[in-house]
Amino acid sequence: MTSSPPLSARKRAAIAALGMGTENKVVLRWAPHEVFWPRGAPYLQCTDQRFRFLNLDYFGKAGVLLAMVAPPFSSAMELLGDEEVLAELLPLLRAT
């Protein structure tokens, strides 16, 4: 991507140094009648720094949670299979 006029070398270096990384998302879906988490809040509280849970049921997507995995943890999660990801997430959800 280029800009017009071009950014200064100092600004390009600052942008390159941000190192945003990759954030992964895991969509978890249950039948609407099996929802076990509080429906009245957009986020679920989680003490595990690897994950943030967004309650999509709150926003009209019945029975759906979104687990967001931020860097640097997202790189390790990419290497896991579905069963391994569930083994990481489900115990956290049971504790909510």
C-alpha cells in the first residue's frame, strides 16, 4: 500500500515497529436451548489472558460464542486441531 504523498521514513519505521501480529477467532456454536452462559452481557469474564469471549447470542446470533485469541498466543493456537482447541476453551467456559 502506498500513500500520497509518501510517508516519511520515520513514520514508515514507526508503523513497521508496531508488530501487531495475528488475532485468531474461534466460533463456538450450541443449540439455542443449550446456552449455559449468561445471556445479558456482551462479554464473558475470563481470567485466562489468552482468550476473550464475545457473547454473540447477546447480539442476536443464538447459541454462539466467539473466542478471540490475541498475539502471542494466537500463533500456538493455530497449530492445534479442533479437539485440542476445545480442550483449551471448554474448561474455561465451564468456570464462568
